[in-house]
Amino acid sequence: MAAEERHTETEGRIRAAMAQLLGGDIPEHLKCDVKSLCTLSGVPRATLYRSYPRLKAEFERERSDAQTAGLHPDPRLAQIERLKTEIIDLHKRLNRGNAELAELRTFRAEALSRLTAQHDEVTSLRRELASAATANVRGLTSRQQG
């Protein structure tokens, strides 16, 4: 096989691997990256860098363009990005929930304090009413209308 035929055949394998990876058909053990491009096409990385730098640059540009457009050729990367966003949202919800919980705890403490003070005041007034020593305090009777 002539050198030019080998070069053309190798370029075809690289382009086929590029299309497969960028199309999202990524084998289980690979990613959408240059290393996987080399593995899938059967071309050593040194050969890709030395003899096919324009194909490497084209692959990286197309992958970057797809990611910029919100398309992720590698579904695992898309899932990672989605999960990162979800984690950020969950942290925000958790922080809001914690702030609300702190407010409710403060409210509960204040309410219990006020109830305790009111209870003490009612108890004191009842003692005062029951005390024979306090002649100024009289109980109110209710009139029933007939």
C-alpha cells in the first residue's frame, strides 16, 4: 500500500471516529476526547499530533462548538453538567430551608417566653384574687340574661 493510500485510509478512520464520538455513540470505556479518538480510530496519539494536527484541531473545535451550543456529544458529560446544576439548586434550597428553620426556632423561643410570662402573670393574679389579705380585688360575676 502506498504512503498516500495509507494516509487517506488513516484520515478516513480518524474522521469516522470523530463522527462517532461527536454523534454521541461513545463506547462504554471511552469519552469524547482526543485519547478516545485515537483509541477508536486505531491511530497512535503521536501520529495524530504529528501527521493530522488539523483533524485534531477540527475535532476539538467541533466538540467545543457543540458544548457551547448546549449539546454534549458525551451523554455522561451532559449528565455531569445537569447534576452540577441540580446540586447548586439543592444547596440554595437547603440554605433557604435552614434560614427558615432558624427563624422558626427563634419565633418558637420568643413565643414560649411570652407564654411563660403570661402564665406567671395569670398565676400571680389568681393568687392575689384568692388571697384574703387583698381586699381591693373582687371577682366579677356574670349576669345571665333571661
